[in-house]
Amino acid sequence: MSAQAARDSRQIVVLKFGGSSLATSELRDLAAQRVVESLRSGHAPIVVASAIGRTPDPYATDSLLALAQTAPDGPNRDLLLACGETIAAAVLAEALEAKGIKALALTGAQAGITTDGSHGDAAIRSVDARRVRELLAAGVTPIIAGFQGVTEDGVITTLGRGGSDLTAVALAEALGSVPVDVYTDVDGVMTADPRRVSDAHTIATLTSEELSELASHGARVMHDKAAEVAHRSHLPLRVRGLRSGVGTEISDDAEIDRAHPVTGIAAIDGYTFVHASPEGAGGASGWERALFKSLAEENISIDCVNVNAAGVFFIVADAQFDAAQRSLTGQPISLRARRECAKISIVGAGMRGTPGVVYRVVDALSSAGVTIIHSTDSNITVSVLVPGAQAAVAENALHEYFGLKG
């Protein structure tokens, strides 16, 4: 077999390295070694790099943002922030060159990632992977700056915090749903946040639906849009520790344990719980529609929505509550609000069709003395709103009650 034929027969894989996995020269050398291992195993790796380190590291995203703290979302701010990933890609490419591996750093634009013009949180419109395929065919490993793309008229955009994950899965999807390995500073997806739940441990296998739910409900495992793309495209995905190489396998074929229906717990704090009801006996008709229309027109995101005879219930980020309240001024409704709440979500494919899960949530939290303010549920997720001061107690109580200890 010729060298060209051997290159053409290799399995393409996408390797994504988080910023904390590139924070030091020793870690960058280890990341480069992971790429070398992939090449030696017969793969054709495409690498996606996040900005190096975290604040106060000089090229971390927040460090760059501090250079223009008052800059609004826009082309100038996006160009500034995109520098972090561009630097990381170039540095990692040179680390590979030093090991004798041909590598070339590319910006998101050079890698063919086209987005809309929503600066700060752009959506990927298309991925033209021809340049990436050409490099692979030439025996060159592409090192792509994550978190960024370009509009059709050539303006740099960024994809939102954690957007390098989205770069990786979008490339994988465009290349035919190829496997993705996400390298982080922890050993895979955890049953809960180890900073608040001391006995949290790595989940061996997850379905892509579970990953998507955990990410969308606050687990720091993957960018929520990236997890959604991975679920939609059925991407073979692993989240692995950079040092250990072990982690979590994400697959639609993951075994579902009905005896232990909960797979993991996610939490987000900083919410306000709102109860809206019509003023006066009976109230005016159509007030619910007017309420939701006003919130939508002001781009105010709400969650955990419930509409019933007692009124409309929802949660909104604390930072957006004042704007939400202003948007509803003049409507024939009264608002009651409770600030500084936390949303705790349990996720598990085994919950689908399993009776008694909500009872067990209530039993666990009541026994721990946690106040339940509000709750919502879907097929594989139950979310409860609790006082923010009780969030850690709630997480630990649910983690223990549902047998998630390692």
C-alpha cells in the first residue's frame, strides 16, 4: 500500500483540548503526546484547541476580555476574544512540529466554519471541511482554533463560552459523524459537581441524550449546544482526563439500569422564581399570552414554566429579573418573586417509564430539610427549585439517596 493510500484509509477522529489542559508547557507536551498516540494507532486526528489556561493566565478568555471590559458584544470584542484560541492552536501546532509531526494551525474561518452574525453567541451555519481534508491527505495534522467562525462577509464571530466543544462536534458532524475525544482536567463526566459533592465519581457510560440533558441543566461537562449536536448526529464521543486517558463513553448503545434510574445531578444557581396571576376577580382573558409575548420581545429567557388555574409560574436568571419585571409593567397582573434560588436536576435514561421517581426526590429533600419551591419534569429529567443556600445540601442528599456514591 502506498503512503497516500495508507493516509486515505485512516479513521478520522477529532481531539479537543480544553484550556485547563493546555495551561502549562508540561500539559501542552502531554496534549501533543495524545495526538502522537492517535497517529500511531492509525487514526487521522483533527485537533481543536481552546484558549490557554484560565484567569490570570495572560491568554485565557477572561484575561483578554479584561483588556476591554466595557466592550459590548460586537465584531471588535469577538476579534479580541478569538485571539486566545488562535494562539493556543499555533502553540500546540509548534509543540507537535517539535516532535516531528507535520502540523498546521488554522483559524475557525480557515477551517471552513461559517456562522451567523450573532456576536458573542454565534450559530454555526455551515462547515466546509475541504481544507481540513486536504491537509489530512497531505499528511498534515490540522490544529484548529475553537470557539470561533466567520460570517459570509468575512467578520470574525465567537460561539459563546465553551464554544470550542461546539467547534469540535460541528467538524465531526461535517466529516461524517466521526468520533470525538474531549480531553479535560477531570476524568470524564462526574455524577455531580465534585466541588460540592465530595463522593462524586466518573460515570463510565452515558447515552447522548443524558449528556445533552446534563449539559443543558448546568453540568460543566460540555457546551450545551455541542451536546445537542452530538445527540442529534449520534456522534461517538468520549470525555477523557488528559493525564489518565480514562473517562466517560457516550453512546446511544449505553446500558440503561432501571434499578438505578438516576445517572447524574446538575445544578445552576442564581435564579428568581416568579408567580404571575391576574389582578381582580377572574382576571382579564388572554393575560398569559400577553405575558409571554412581552418576555419574548425583550429576549428574556425563562425556564421551568408551568401554567395552571393558579397562574403562571417560571424561573428567570436573577440578573434578568428586573428587566422581566419592567417588560410586564402596565399589564393587569401581579407578580410575586423569590430571588437567589438554585435549580437542581437529576438526569437518567432509566427514569423513563419508571414510577415513583418524583416521590423519591421529594422524600430525599424533605428528609434533608430542604425546601422545594417549584418543580418540573420530563421523560429523563426532574428539576427542583430550592433556596440557593440549600443547594449543596440538596445535591448531596439526592446523590446519596439515588445510590450515586462511587
